[in-house]
Amino acid sequence: MDFDNYSWMPVLCDIARTLNDENISYTVVGGASIALHGVSTPVNDIDIETNRLGAYRFQDIYSSYATQPIGLRQSESYRSYFGGYIIDGVKVEVMGDFFRMEGSDWVPTFTCTKTKIKLNGVPIVCSWLEEETLAYIRRGRMERAAQCLFHCDQSKLISLIRGDVHTNVI
């Protein structure tokens, strides 16, 4: 992997090892996820999706690093149990039970696909690169999607586009 900044990697390994050991359900998403899949991109933070219970358990473990304690946060468009952390200089954002407003209803917007990628021997649960790519397309982030496309498994991407494999992301 060719990254401008590697400081996030040991932090992610420590977090994943802890979450795995504590049996906390999680998925690494966003820039860190696509970097784990081999896309050369700067990683500005670590985004972790989990459920409400997982978000609060994360907070119990990492409370001394909290910059924004876990709490239900809601805007006009999104709602989740959100918390922010700085761990060894790396920004970490945790989202539990992530929803988006669609029409007049709250609908789940978390990733549905999971794979494990080892980083320095630590298995890290992350979303499929293809689901991340589709999310970038849906949000109009075409440059980021283009970075990912070369690395995508065509059959996985097509199965997501066709709806053969379900996804909640937008």
C-alpha cells in the first residue's frame, strides 16, 4: 500500500484487535476501508459503523480519548449514535444505528457487505470496496469512485447495482 500517512494503521489495528476480542460488531467504512482494499488514498480518519450497543461499548473502552461522547445526533438528513475520538493523534468517528431521512421516513443507511482484511496480522472487518464505490457514486463523489473502480470486483459491483446483493448506503 502506498499512503501519504501511515499513522492510522497501528491505531486501526489496536481498535480492531480490541473490538474483535470484546466481540463487538463493527465495520470499518470510508477512506480507511478503501485503503485496506488497496486504493491509494489519504486516510484522514477512521470511520466505524456499529449498532447503538456497540457505540456505547466502544465509548466505555475508549472514554479517555473522547472528543465528543456517544449520543443520539440528528440533522435533517441523518441520525445515529455518534461519537468522536482522537486516539494517538488519529481522528476516529463511531456511528451506531445510522439512518437517513428518505421522504418522511428514517431508513437504515449502514453498509450491508462485510469482508475481513488482515493488516499487520490483525483481521479487520470492513465493507466491500464495491459497496463503498457505489456509495461514492450515489453521493456524487465521482473522483473518489473513479479511484476505486480499477480495484473493484466487477461481478460484486454489478450484483450491488442490480440489487442481487442488498445495500443500505447512499
